[in-house]
Amino acid sequence: MARDGLRLSLAASILALAAAAPAPAQAFELFGMKLFGGKDEDADIVDPVHYTVSLDLSQADESIHSRLEKASTLVADEERPVSGSLGILAKARNERELLVAALYQEARYDGTVEITIDGRSLDTLEPDAVFDTSRPVPITVAVRSGDKFTLGDVVVRGDVGGISPESFGLVTGGDASSTAILRAETQIIRALKEEGRPLAAVADREVIADHATKTLDVMMAFASGPIAQFGDTLVDGTEAVDAEFTAYMADIERGKTYSPEDVEEARERLLALGVFDSVTVREQDKLAADGSIPVDVRVSERKFRYFGVGATVSSTDGAGIEGYWGHRNLFGRAEKLRLEGSISRIGETADYKDLDYKAALLFEKPGLVGPASKFTYDIKLVSEHPEAYDRFSFSTGAGISYEITKKQTLSGQLRVEYTDISYEPLHPDGKKYLLISTPIEYVYDARDDKLNPKKGWRALAYVEPTYDALSGATFVKLKGEGSVYQALDGNGRVVAAGRAALGSIVGASLSDIPADRRFYSGGGGSVRGYAYQAIGPRVPDPANPNKFLPTGGRSYAEASAELRVQVTESFGVVPFIDAGTVSEDQFPDFSDVRVGAGVGVRYITPFGPLRVDAAVPLNRRPGDASFGIYAGIGQAF
């Protein structure tokens, strides 16, 4: 049937261009010339020429003005010179392609982009046109958006089994934007690969825009390829890291039916080792002679030695500094060694003997009993003087953690700890302990981002049976914690977050449990507005009856709620409320719940949000601070 149609003969390249968002913040090179970039790049431009640009959107639908403005590199880079008249031409041609792509992303297939340079149409300019560059060259860009198209006939060909285009959003009368078409195409390829077909690909694509009916007909042909099993894993790029170990940790099982998810998880597992700057894991583009699909692993190693310093500050707990040194690849198989130390309570006490000191040696070996496992060993020294007690301890422990699934981790340790509590309210003369314990922890983490989650949830269960070899006391510490996150808008700029925690110690009296093993609440990590360990049972200080000291408890409960509002790309505001209680009984009785509320600010960085929170106690007791300020890295929970 005859019709007034336009065949987009370059549909593949144009749709691909439409799906690629422009990145004006990064350098872009075309015909050997950097068309935009930083100031350092500008200094290298030969025959620099400036221009002025006028972007006319008067004939473009107002709803897409923002997209067109963002797509315009002529506007974004107006202050940056280009290289001669050829650079002006290249920049203008690139501009038209990007704006046409932006129109296609909005299903505007009869839109036009007209560009004139120094009064001459880009379409009529000769390839070697020369402009008067003695002043900024004037450029005018006029965009007519045209009508919005919908999908017409949609045909999928090839060996695609039961796959239908409707399942991927391609329906007559539906979204005809280039983004939707390419997304569906990618999802169909993914579905074929999930059937075990590593060579699935687009064999052909035909897109026809009918201007009379404002519809877009789409034909996609797919070559699904055979079902195949994984073959050899080939590693390239390793130097100090053992290549055989790298393939082992990738854990792509030879003979197993191909799965794109296995390929993705292999990459994530290798990145998690911490010894590579970059990791690419990809199936080859053809089968081996035995019909299997080989997998290429390409890595780039990072620096293995590192060191650093850090600091924290709190109006109630004082300041702290810490330092560390580490090696990420001690014996060539991603073994990690880390030495760290810290001093805290600076400014909170005038006597250096009352400062808190910590030192630790930490060792980690991945893949001890399978790629999903990790062996750990540590030695720790602690001298601390919180208000509740004075403590010196030496401990060591060895354990193993196992990633059951991508979201589930189980870990356990055997620990031995010598603790000398020189002073605490229930034992003013001090008490010594030799503790043997086996802490076990299970974590289910379904958050979308561990540093700054916007949706998902996390749950933790912890049990620690403990035996005191000096007194014969036995007790079991139990803890459970959960947090949930939910974006309240489409782009995740407003996120509601909540946390709840509950704990109990059973099997021993409060006085038989070492002071540092009891539960406390209050401070930047629990109930803000209160000092560290300030919430819970208290007794008069034997040395000062007018002062009350926390004794800790055998149970606790906490809850927090936050509304995380991202004001700009790098700045956010977080109002919050926290509540907590600590009880001497084995289970919380909720007879004394303390509540704090406040507001915080967040500065978003690539390594997580920088956090500053200010809070006040809403039902403070005598001796409680009137407010608290806390700073740190990462969200509060």
C-alpha cells in the first residue's frame, strides 16, 4: 500500500546515537580535534576560534525544551574555543546529530534542526568552508519539534521462541521513542541470553516513520544462536596477582550452561577483591571447537600499598584521629593486611591517661574454602574510658564468612579476649575476665546502594555464646536489626529511611557480664541528642554522689526514622527522630524510653555522604547534655 512515509535508512546508527546521552563535562574528540573539554585541553587547541550561539526553541514543544538545552554542546561549550573553521563545521554537525537524537528520544520523528553559520546554512556549506574568525563566529540553531509519534506495526523475526514484543513494551499505539525501542531490543537480547544463548544478537533492524499517520513501524530480526556451556576462563592483565587465582575467584564453572548473570557476578566478585582498578568479564564472540563459549577476563591492577588518616568530631564525645596502613595483595592472591590505630575523646578529657586508644592487626584471605568464602584473623588492643567503665583488653580471633547468595552472608568466629575492667559502678574495685566466645552473624542485604541507599532493606541477626574462664559465668548475647529505605519520588531525591534494633543477653546476671559486653544506647550511632552510653540504667558515682554513671543493661531497643531530602546534586538535608531504651532485665520493658530529634546535612561524594547531624534530647534527664552534634562519613544507618 502506498503511503507518505520516510524510511530511516540509518536507523541503527541514529537510534544508537539517540540512546547515548551527551556528556559535556568530558572531553570529546572528533576528526582529531577536541571539541570540548577542560581548560587544560583548551591550551592545546591549534588555531583557536570562538563562536556565539543562539538556540531558537520557539517552534519546539515546551515539554522538551529542557532535553534539547541539555543536548546542545554548542550552548554548553560556548566559552571554549574550537580549532579553526573546520572545528566550527565539525561542532555544528555534531550539534545537529545530538539534537536530532534528542528529538527521537521524545518520539519526534518529523522534527527538524536548522543550523546557520555566519548567516549560511550548514546544508549548503562546502566541506572546507572558511569563516571570518577575527571575531566570534555567529551560529544560529533553530529546532522544530514536530508531532509526537506512536508505534504502528511491530514485527519481531528470527528464532526467538515465545518472546513477544508486547512483553517488552512494544505495542501498537505505545511509546515510539528511540529510548523505548532500544531498551526493548536490549531486553530481548538479555532474555535470549538467559536461555543460555551467548551469541544472541540483532541481525537486522528497520524503522519506518509514516508522517501521514504519525506512527513508527518497527521490524527487528534476531539471531539467537545455539545454547552453549561455559568453556575456558582466560585471564589477561594480571602481573602481581596470580592469574590462576583470578580465574578461580571468577568462579565461572566450565560445563555449566551459559548465563549472563554468572558473567556479571564474576565481575562483581573480582572487583570486591580490592586488587583491581577495572575488571571486564565478557564471553567471546564465537564458540570454541567443542561448542563451549570461552570467557575473557581482563583486569587492571591497582596500587597494593595504601595508608591514610581520618578524624571524627562530636560535641558530646570529643574529637578523634585515626591512622592506618595496608597491603591488598600480600602473597599474590589478594590477601589483605591492615594495621590501624586511633585516639579518641580528645578535648573531652584533659588527662591523656583518660584518652581512648585502639590498635589492631587485621588479616584477610579470600577464597579459602571456595570463591564465596573469606578467612579473617585479627589481634586487637583496646584501652578505653567511657563514662560507664575503664577497660583494657587484648583479644584475638579467627573466623570465616561465606556469601550464601549475592544478598546473604553468614560469618562466624572463635575469639579469645582478656579484659581488665579497672573501674565500673557494679565493680568499683575492678574485675578481670578471660572470655571465649563464638560470635555468629547473618546478614541479608537487599539495598540498592550500600553507601547511600534509596530503596530496599537490610536485616541482621547476631548470636554470641560466651564463657568466662575466670568466673565460670556463661551468657549468650542476641541482637537483631533491620532497616528499610524507600524513595518517595521518581528520581530518588526524597527518601524515607527507618531502622529498628532489639537485643538481649541471657544466662547470667548483670554483674557477671563484663561492662563492655552489656547494652548501652545514645550517641551518633543510635539515639542522637544524647551522649555515648547515656541512655539506660544509672547509679550514683561512688566518688561523687551528685553524678550518675550508666551501668548498661541486659536488653535494649532502638528505632530511628529519617527523611533524606537531596536539595542539589551534592547537598542534602535530613530531619530525623531517634528513640531508645535499655533495661536491666533480659527483655526490654520500655519503662524508660529516651527520644532525640534533629536535623542533619549531607554532602554527597563518590565515597559516600559526609554527615553532620545536630540533635536535642526531647525528654532529657538531669545530667544529660542539652544538644549533640555528630560528624562522620556515610548515612547514620
